[in-house]
Amino acid sequence: MRARVDLRLALPAAAGWVAALVLVGVPDGAWWVAGASWAAASAVLVVAVRRARGIGRSSSAGALGAIAVGAAVVGLVAASIGVAEGRRSVPLDTTRSAAWELRVDGRADAAFPGFDGEEQVRFSATVLAVHPAADGTPITGLDVPVRVTAPAADPTPVFGAHVRIELASARPADPGDRAVLLVRAAGPPDLVHLPEWSAWAGGLGASFAAAAEALPGDGGALVPGLAVGDTTAVGDDLDTAMKASSLSHLTAVSGANCAIVTAAGLAAASLAGLGRRTRVAVAGAALLGFVAIVTPEASVVRAATMAGVVLVAFALGRGGGGVPALSVAVVGLLAFDPWFARDAGFALSVLATAGLLVLAPPIARRLGRVMPVPLAEALALSIAAQLACQPVLTLLEPAVPVFGVAANLLAAPAAPVATVVGLLACLVLPVLPGVAHALLWIAWLPAAWIAALARTTAGLPGASAGVPAGALGVVLVGAGVVAIASLWLAGRRRLRAVAAAALVVLVGAWVGWGWAADGLRTADRPADWVLAACDVGQGDAVLVRAGDATMLVDTGPDRQALSGCLGVLGVHHVDVLVLSHFDADHVGATETLAGRVGLVVVADADDPREAAALAPLGGARVARVSVGDTGSAGGIRWSVLWPRPGAPGGNDASVAMLVDAGGLRTAFLGDLGEDAQRAMAANGLGRVDVVKVAHHGSADQHDGVYEQLGARVGLVSVGADNGYGHPTDRALDLVLGGGGLPVRTDESGLVLVAQRDGAPVVWVERGPPATATGAPPAWAGAGRLGADPRGGSRRGGIAWPAPPDRHEPPRRRSRFRSSTGTRCAPRPSCS
């Protein structure tokens, strides 16, 4: 007999989710919504009770009861937001130097290079107290959530630790963000207090990760992720392959990990001959132990709760009982932390659990008719989870992994072994290290298989199929999921026929969109572009082109992003590579250019990082330049504005230059700070068409530079959510004050600048350029090659002509010095 799915609590849970989704962005109205919802729930409940006492009114009373429960849930979630907002709204003075005491609330991200090469980490925390550096009364008893970026500490802060930081800067987080402030620390966090349980869990995890480092290849990198969710050893290329093959959920502490641990507990209890209730208790204890080991941060609690829902369904002895349990869990989690409503991980956990409860059993029954039942059940789990989660995955990444189900099916036998055996190795490591290392090698085998599977699947032709980004893609994929589910599971032939027809229409629309999108993406991209700012995240990579010559100023930190940009633009060889300075966000992707560079231009400065940065470029010629040097390559001419010869390396020794490419004049300012900019401006600067804004739009700028340059376009190479507060309003206002248009790669993606009728024309991949206040300048009105940019289009191919004005830049006659010290003509061919 088939279990009937009970959906009575699903709609109230969905109502609470929608309410939280909206109210975390506008929390001021939370208490009003709570009061109104509870009043409505009370009124509807009274009516429902009266109707229930009548004759033949039971169905109506049931519907009214569901409405009353939904209103009560909305009120509960709204009240939780109101209480949380009261704690979050404590005013903090972020303009004064102070020491902040924090409690670490999440696992610190893997260390990443900062602007000066020093490693940085990010973690979520709660402000507990503020101790002003000057005379002032300490503020204690705080409970303000923040997100912290700080220089890496040894050891890295672990969940539950109390640390102290010296405040460098803080800015408000986006509305609806769980954090109130985005904080930067001036130095590494200092440990104040470490609870015993946190020290035990953190030490165990660190020892396990260190032991796994002895394992070779990708398998060794994956074992800590599969066992305890520690992905610090997973490289970018392997991470990309895992995502492309839809296997990345295996390396995070997700519902899958918790389900594996829970299933292992159930299996062990079954082998011992225990009853159903006792088996559930044993599995629950295993789940709690797993949560303690991997630290009970928010994502772990969420995943464990979803796994607990499956346990409840098993305890009830019927699959249909899992949906009410899931609904209660959703309401409980949203009441505990309403910001889960905007968390993609929460949505994926809920949908995956719902798919396993609702879709997997009927899919398994259908497949069981044509294949062995164990295989049908395994395949049903993968299909159900993929179908349920795909609309949200599409919102995160507008692509469908074509081989995702197959990859998950092939990985299904290996993942539990790697997780359970790896977890056992972690547990016995402190007492039986020899046994633990043997277990690690056993876990390595399935981990290596999963890594090989991910790389192979991701490398297949057509491994992912693109879909429209945003709401359109979600709607198309969601409709496709409904059509596929109906086609497989519907009992009526007519309904299956309708589903099949709908699926054909959707696939046709998808193929048509792909064909049209490819044409539209390139139809209005200016073929005569002169300047191209690649979207490489928090870093610089700007191409200059004139005739047959190509110059690249910096490479950015991301090899994949740079390679993709060069491929899109058809750039296969770089005649001149300018490395403004040697911070990772400017030279991190130099390996991408190995064998593709003719001449490398670097500062005549003393920087010990130079050799490591130039090593991947092999036999490329190197020229060291300083202020006054000039050079040319084809139709590109440049003159160096900074630095002075022999300057100490760093931001203020960045190569700054004026570049003339076919008449389009651009000023590149590297990462120069205000003092260096002031000294450079003292020599006099010419007027330009475009300025690459210094230091990703930091506030450390000199007004006089932008006044002298008078650029009509200001390129800001910056990464989204970079944690540094870049670009600042001050930097954007300096561009605007000089009559220019600020264009940001984090908002606009790839930016191209062409020259037409003696004026620069800006093309952006997505969205309109924005000023510091978010509105285009008044003169940025015409010209999207047929569309008005004020129409609010968010798709690529939007062009704005800059205001007409031409100026001649200063001309310099000096030459530059090559790596051999020989004075040579300013051409890439010089040696």
C-alpha cells in the first residue's frame, strides 16, 4: 500500500518562509506583521471552531484551520525577526580605533592572498564587547553579528573561540544580510578564550587535516571534505570540476553527509538486532556525535535537522509522515534564525529532503519495473534530489549539469565509504594513529575515484548546458522539473501526454534561447574595442588593443577567469604584459600566459616577489621601467608616470602609465595610494579619455590626480563582496567630479571601450554603469545600439557614448631600460 503524503503543514511552512524572506530585508515592520498575523490567526480560528460544530462543514473548517496555522507561523517568524533586530540595532562607533571582542560563529574560509601578499581569512562572528582605544567606557553585553576579514592567524580561529581584533574599518552589510557589519581587522585575531569542547573539536579537525596531507593527489585533498567537510585542501580546478559534475555537495557538511552518518548508525544497530525505536536512538546519537566533531555552526545544524527529519519519518514507519516533520523543522529553523530564508544552502537542504521523501519512492517503483530494485532505489535517490534542487541550483549557476545524475549514481557507492571510514580515522587518530593512517588510505581509494569521476565528467563535451540567468531560468527549469515528474509519475495517460508536450515546448524554448542568446551576447559587442576590463574578481586585468598589437596590464588572481576572458575576446598572444606590482591580485594568474608573452614590463623597484611572479613566463623579455620611460608596440604607445628608480616594492611602487592606443588615451594607476599619487601629480599629468581607478576604488586617493586627468570613463576593477569596502563612494565621486562615468566590473562584468567619432563608447556585459548613488549620469542617455540604457535592461550589450571632449596627453621622449641594463628602442623586439 502506497503511503499518502500529508501536505497540511507544508503550506503554513511555506508561508513562514516567504514572510521571513521578505521581512529580513525590511525588519522595521516585523512587529506590526507579527501582531496582525496573530490577530488574523485568532479570528480565523474562532470561525473554524464555529464551523466545525456545524453539520457538513468539516472540510471548510479544515481549510480555515490551515489558514489559522499559516497566519500563526507568519507571526512567529515575524516576532523572531523583531527580537533579533532589537539585538542587531545596537549603535557602534566604527570611525574610532577600538578593540572588539568577538565569538567565532562559523568555520573560517581557506586563507587567500591580500593586496600586500599577506594571507587573509574570513569568518562569521558576534560582537560581544567593544574596548575603545582612547579614554572611554567599554561597551559590553553586545550581540551583534558581523562578518570579519583579517590577516591569517596561527592557529586559525575555530568555532566557539573568543578572539580580540583591532578594528581597521567597518561598513554596513547589505539589507537582508545575516551580518550587520562587514569588518576588517588591522591584524591577526588574538585568542582570548577557547572552550574545552571547541578546543577538542578544532584540534581533532586540524590533526585529521594534517594527517590527510600525506595522501597523494586529488583523493588526499578530498578525504577531509568527504569526512568532516574541511575543503581547505581542495584546489580551484578540482572544486570547479566537482561543481560542474554536480558532486560538490559531497565535500560540504550537508544533508548528504548527515544522512550517511545516520544510515551507518541505523545499519550498525540493525546488525545488533535492535528494534526500530532503539535503532532510531542509536542513529540519532551518531548524528549528534558527528555534529559535535564538525562543530555545530549554522550550516551543520541545518543539515543535521534535515537528516533528523528522515529519522522521524523512519520512526513513524511511513514515508508520508516525513513531510509534516520536514514542515515543522522548517518552521523551527526559521524561528531560530530567520536569515535562513535567504540562504541557498537552507533551500537546497529542504528541497533535497522533500525530494527524497516525496519523489524518490514513486520513482523507485517505476524504475523497479525495468531494473533490479537496489539499483532502482539508488538511482531514484539521485534523480529525486537533482530534480528537487535544480531550480535553486540554476539560480546560483545558470547551467544544468547534463551528466550530474550519472556522476552521482557512480559516486553513490564510494561516498558513504569515504565518509564513514574517514570519520572513523578522525575519531581514532588521537589514540590509535597507526590504525587511523590505515583507515585514511582505505578512505583515499573511494575519494580518488570520486575526484577522477568529477574531472572526467566535467571534461566531457557538453558537460553543462547553459540556461537563462535569473528568474527566467528558474521558471524554465522549474517547469521542466514539473513536466518530467508528471511524465514519470502521473497515473493518467492524458496527463502524461500533456506533460510530454510541455516538455517538448520547454526543450524547444531552451534550444531557441541558447541559439538566440549566443547571437545576442555578441551582436552588439563592439568588434572595434580598444580597451577591455576583464571581470577577474578582486584584481586587475585590462587589455589594450591597437592594430595587431595587444597589451595586458596585470593578470588578476584567477587563472580560469583570465583564460575565459582572453578566450572570449580572441586574444591568443600578448605582445606586452605590464605587471604593475607583485601583489597576488595583480600577478596571480601569470601561469595562464606561459609561452604567450613577448615582453614583460615591471617597475624598477626592489621587490623580492619579482622572481616568483616572473618564473611562469619563461623566456619572455623583461624591461624594468621608472618615471619618464616610454615605449611602443604596434599602434600602442606608453609613457611611464611612476615609480621613481629603486623604490621599495609594494603598492606605492606600482607602475603607473599613460597609454595611447589608436588615439584612445588611458591612465593606469595601479594600486598607488594618496601620497604616491600626489608626488606623481606634481610632475603634471595630461588629459585622458579613460582612467583605471587606483587600488580598486579604495578611499586612499588624491583629488588632484583625477582633476588633472579629467577622464570621461573610470574603470574600477573590483570583486563582488570583496570585504574591503571597494569601491568607496569617495573614489567613485572623484571620477564623477572629473566629469567621468564610473564602470565597475563587479556590477558590469566584462567592460569594453571603443572609440567612435572621436569619443569613447562603453559596452558592458550586464547592467548599466552606476554612479556612487546608483543612478547613471544625466549625459549617459543614448545609445545601446537600439535601446535606451535607462530602460533597466540587465542583459549584456549596453553601450553609452561618453561626453565629447578631446585633450592631448603629454609626450615624453625618454626610453626604458631592459632587464640587461641596455638602453634600447621602445619596441617589444628590443633585447
